[in-house]
Amino acid sequence: MLDTLTISTQRTTASRLGELDPANIEFGKTFADHMFVVDYANGEWQEPRIVPYGDMPLSPANSALHYGQSIFEGMKAYRTADGGVQLFRPLDNCRRLNLSAQRMCMPEIPEELFMQGLLQLVRLDANWVPSADGCSLYIRPLMFATDGLLGVRPSDTYRFLIITSPSSPFYSKPIRVRFEEKYVRSAEGGAGYAKNAGNYGAAMYPTKLAQKEGYNQLIWTDASEHRYVEESGTMNAIFVIDGRVVTPATSSSILDGITRKSVLQLARDWGMPVEERKVSVHEIIDALQNGTLQEAFGVGTAATIAPMAVIGFEGKDYDLPALTDAAFARRVGKALDEIRAGQAPDPHGWMVRV
């Protein structure tokens, strides 16, 4: 158990909780009453605090705006069957944030500071955690440079924040995707494994082109040949081929997804063969054509499990079989929901009670 840090708390005088319509929650548009803030200066983290959610003053010369030193995480808190609140694998998010910080030449956040700020913030705003099926409190830790100085070098000062937002199910139906054959999300040796803001900004234009063609997302391919599967939109990609769970191995161009790791662990628990390796585009197309591709889905924090209904390649769309209740994607999604809601055992110790 972590020792409790002293975190000064300024409570809001006007909660906005009454403005939330639980039946109409749009992802990332409504934010809970408070945020956790801690600044980095003079080589160390300063005094942490929880303050009302709100705007912050920013220098026009802020180096994050000019040179992209900005990283973030995505995680969730869940309402349990007994009315409590649990976090899903928060230490994994902290460790991945610190990997991103290393890659972007930023200071690492101590685990104790991250966890105590997170726990105290979610505890304070616990009433913002929705209780409806498929809903949760999305949590966005982020860090950005704060030097007001033009010059291509790492900033000397930074701000770390945690903000939270009630969320509902991300995709209402199976998604349409296509393989990207021209644009690149990340290359080996790049920063694709880090959750830095620039990765997502650069992905927007090719994604917009695909959406104009009627697809929800892209399946990104490798930078050198466009032959191998990398990620699915902002998610990891998983395939079930002839009873085997197959997914691209993580690398410097692929994010080490926490939902991905959880899905693969449950597959192994259930005795399913799991293969983490290079997955070629043509392997997937061949499996679609010969009927051995049983399932394809994206996994990530926002959507958890996003089944694919259509995969496009070279101007042709390939339909996937409709999922049944026996499908792995459905079973693993249900299992994760039950663990998060406290309705099933948590043998791997993923959940942290708030």
C-alpha cells in the first residue's frame, strides 16, 4: 500500500454533475469537476494539487506547441456491482507513460505520485463514474513542456495533469476498415510505441481520406513495404485464424496496448494458441478468401473490443462472418467487463479499488 501523499485540494464551488445526461454521453466532450496538476521545475516535481477543472494560461512561445513535447495516456475507472469504483491496470499506464517520457526526452513521473494523484482525484469525483452498461469514466493523464522559449531543445519545465470524462460505448456496431497502402503512421526506430501527440496528429489526414470512402478506420501497415499489419486506427489489431489468436508483435512502431495484453492473457488462460509475430496483409487476405479468418477486431482503452465487419484492400471489400455469442471477441469482451465490474474473479490482480 502506498503512503498517502499530501495533495492540496481546492474543491469546486459549482459542480457541473447535474448537467450530465447519462443517456447521452458523447466521448471526450464533458469533463468532471476537478483535475490533478503537478509541475516539474529545477530538476524535480513540485507540490501536487487538485483544483477545479478549467482553462490554463499558456505562453505563445510554449515549446510543446512548437516542438511537440507532449505525451498522454488513456485509462478507465469502472462502477462495480456493489456500487464501488475500480481502476483497470493503472500501474501499466504509469509505466507506459514513463516509456513515452523517455522517448520524448521528458522527466518520468514517480509511480507513487501518479497513483496517489489518480486515486485521490477519482475518489473526489467518484459520482462522475457512470453506472450504465458499457459506460465508464475515461481518464486522461498527460504531460507537456511548459518553457516559453523558442529553441529546438528539451524543455526545462513541464506540467503533468490528470483529467477525467464520463464515456459511453465507443462503437455501436462492427466497424469497416481498410489496409493503408500509401501513408505511414510510424516507422521502425521512430516514436510509434510512445503515446506522443504527434503520432495522432499525423494519422488524421489519411484517416479522414478513408472515412470519406466509407470506412471507420485504417489498418496501418509497415513503413518500408506496406506488407505487414501494424495497428488498427488507434487500437491494436487481433485476428482469429483457424482457432489461433494472431496479433502483430510489439515493436518500436507499435504501441504496447494494455487491453491487448489483457486479451492475450485471457486467451492463454483459456488454452487458446496465441501467436505474437509479423502478420502480413496477404496472410489476412488469403485467410479471408479461404474462410479461415474467423474474426478480426481492434482492442484499445476507448473501445475495448471493436469487431471488424469489412476489411478493404486494393479497392475491394472483404466481408467478415457475423459474430456469434461463441466468438472469441464477444467472450473476451464479456470477461473483461465482468472483471472490471467485480462480477468475476481477478486472478491477475488487474483491478485497483478506489
